[in-house]
Amino acid sequence: MSRKRHTSTRYAAWFSFALNLADLVEIAWIMPSLLKRLRSLPSERPGLVILLCIAWMLVAAFVANLVEETPFDEKRSRYELRDLEAVGPSLLSWKEDRAYLNKEVEPFSGWEKQVVTLEDFAEEIEVSLFIPYRNGQREGHGEGYYSDQRHFSDTFYGSEGHSETTFYRSGQIRSRSSDHRLLGGTSWYYYDSPSPNGQKKFRGVWEGGVLVSETWWNSEGVETSSDKTLIPAR
């Protein structure tokens, strides 16, 4: 039984090979006439050839323009992705401590972009803050960027806590705060390069939105001033 099955399988393979060979012979037979027909097409139907060439050029130009104007998301920077998703503050309205996108009945979920100018001791810097919303409330991990798209801050909202870390353009840590709202906790500011990363500049302690103590250091790390009690203890 196994010998007969092996023989029938071999015949089937040979039969399939013969059919494929016949197809190849047929293609080879008609190929010269097809090539001859194509070569004679410009002289017999010049108008059709011109139309086909114009159509091909239009399609090629459209595809090239489409690729150039709409790059893949993976080629976009993180700032560009956030900027595409975010809405401005003017498009949000507040009702009962929840944000709503204009004319929407459901609370807003997404990103808000705020462009703010911060006073950094002797200078002012402009940054773009991207604030996350979930069900109408600020919730999650927010990001900030300088005008040149360098990373400025990581800020947390809602159940994620209220901590914040900011960075200089050099990449060194600029500040850390346990509560970016400055309602409580401790805030630290650091010197930029060429000082070592983490060289302290200022520490402030906040209670109830009020600065209750502060300490300052020079760029060599020497404490220059300290006021442990700025307001009377209650």
C-alpha cells in the first residue's frame, strides 16, 4: 500500500512540473509578440503614450508631496506630537471644577498647552507646558519644553502627586519641588553648569502657600544666608 501511495505521489509531482513547464513555454512564446506590440505603441498610439506619461508624473508628484508633508509619527519629536494633540486654554471652559472643551457636553480628556514666561532670578524664559486632563481634571504626567523644544520639566497632577522637576537647557537639574503648587513641602533650586550637577542654590519650605523658611548657597556650595523662621509659628 505504501509503495503504491509513493508512486502516485511521484506521478503527481511530475504532472505538476509538466504543467508549470507548459506555462513557461506559453509565456516565452507570447513574450516576443507582446514586446513588439509595446515597441510599436508610440508610433501607432502616440496620444495614449503621452497621456500615460502625464498620468504617471502626476501620481509620482502627488505621492512625493504626500510623503513630504505628512511624515510618520515616529519621525516627529515628542514636542511635535504633544503640540498636535493639545488645545489652547481659550478652548476650555470650567464648570464645577471640571474643564470642558467648547460646545462639548462631556468633561475634557486630553492635553492643554500653555505658553508662559517664567522669571528665573535675573532672566525671563518662555516655556510651553503640556498639561494632561482626565475626565475634566488635571491628572497624570505633564511635560514642559523650551522654545527650542529642549526638555524643560516633568510635572505630576492629581493622583500622581504634585511633584515637579525642571531642567536647564544644558540638561542639568534646575529645580525639584514636592508640590509645584507651592501649597506645602520643599523646593530646591540648583546652579547650572559649569557648577557640578546638583550644586544647591536655594531651598524653600512652604506651608499653606506661604514661604516659611529659606536657605541660599553660592556656586562654591557655601551657605550665604538662612532664615529659618520667616513668619511666626502658630
